[in-house]
Amino acid sequence: KSVLKSKLKIYLLITLAIIIILTIAAYATIKSYRLWVDDKIFRKNVTENTLPAIELNSDDSPISFSYSNFIGVYSKNKLVIYNKKAEEVNSLTLNITSPIFSNNGKYLAIAEKDGSNVYVINSSSLIWQANVDGKISKIDINKNGYVSVIVSTSAYKSIVIVYNADGNKLFTNYLSSSYG
């Protein structure tokens, strides 16, 4: 059996070597095969006209950003999410005038600067949203989807609110000095 296994391994290696040699020879000698390999496998013919593109209207003042395998374009209270091939995956309506973003892995958190709305997106879907009391000054999200929101109010300089991945408030920490 061991002799048979070693012969089989030798035959497979010889067959693989022959396939590699024939492929290289075909690439070197057959022009149509070389053009096909250059175009489909090596992607040598990539030009500006052949790349996927996302059309943006500069009059709408779009804000673009990337996270995970997606590209987000925010404009006029609408977040349009594209995949890496520039195909529209989802469109979300968000009540935000001046957005601030934080992303980590597949999660994206969007909040309204000096506002009260918080939105969390997983991949391309809105998973939860919240409304906080006070003015949001900063937002952060970790790779597990936990969100911390820093809010300023008249009673305290800063309040830190932490949410879990499902949007449930875990705790609130009141800071008497400002957040730096």
C-alpha cells in the first residue's frame, strides 16, 4: 500500500507540473488566451471607464465614508449604503442634520452632533436607534456593537451613556468636569 501511495503522489505531482507548464506555454504563445487571462484573472485592463463608480451630486453636500465591506453616502437625511462593487445595498432615512460617525468592524454608529439621535447599523441594516437627553458631543462603537455616547447637559459637563449591541442602556456615568 505504501508503494502504491508513493506512486500515486508522484503521478499527481507530474500531472500538476505538466498542467502548470502547459498553462505557462499557452499564456506565452496563444494571444487570445493571454488576453483572456490578463483581463479576467490578472485584471490588467482596468481603466477609469471599466471601474465601478458611485455618482455623487456635490450640490447635496454628500458625506462619504467606508466601514466593513461597505461605502456609505449621507446626504439630505438619507444614508445610501453601497457594497464594494458600488451596487446600492440599502437606503435608510435618518433624522440627522450634522452627522458624526464611528465604526468598528461590521458596526457603524451615527449620531447627530449637538443633537439627540443615535443610530446603529450592522452591515447594511439599521439594528437600533435611540434618543438621548442633552447634546451629543462624541460617539464610539466597539467591535461587539457596544456604543458609548458622550452627552453634555446644563447640570453636568459630560454624561457617558453605554448601550449594548441590542440598544439596551447598560449604565450612565455623570462627570462633573468636561470630557477631554
